[in-house]
Amino acid sequence: LGTFITLRCDFDESQDYLARIDVSSASITCVGPIGVRDIWGLGFWAGVFYGFTSDGQLVSIDATTGRGTVLEASVGADAFWGAGVTPEAPLI
């Protein structure tokens, strides 16, 4: 699948964007706007990206378009500061 990040662009600070990093050329390609801002953690599980925001939101992110869907508006009282996944996660 590759290496992905979420970022904010100078031309649109209202939301974060999903982007792919080509590690061989060190280039970044924007996949698309997520529709949510302040995603501070990004994970991938069973074909879906999940973003974790500074406000405690859980967001599913489409890998093709970048479009996000808020799954939970507030997951606990604390903000997320990162995410981690295993590269050997089984598809269920």
C-alpha cells in the first residue's frame, strides 16, 4: 500500500489531507481532503485508514479519495497523540 501521512496544506487550513509518500523519490502526493482537522494519529487496519484527532474523534478515511467519516465524536476524555498498528494484522 505504501507510506501515508495526514497533513494540512497552506491553501486550505480548514481540514487535513491524506497524502502518500514515495520514499524512493522523497515526493509527496496528495490523495484528497479528509474533511476533519487535527488528525494527530493515523492507523491502518483491514483495508481502512483510521484517524485520531486532537479532540478525541475517531475517523475512518477512504484510502482512494481521502474522504473521512467521523465514527465517534469523542472517544474518552483525552486527545490522541499518535497511533500504532502491526504490519501483520489479519483480515477478519
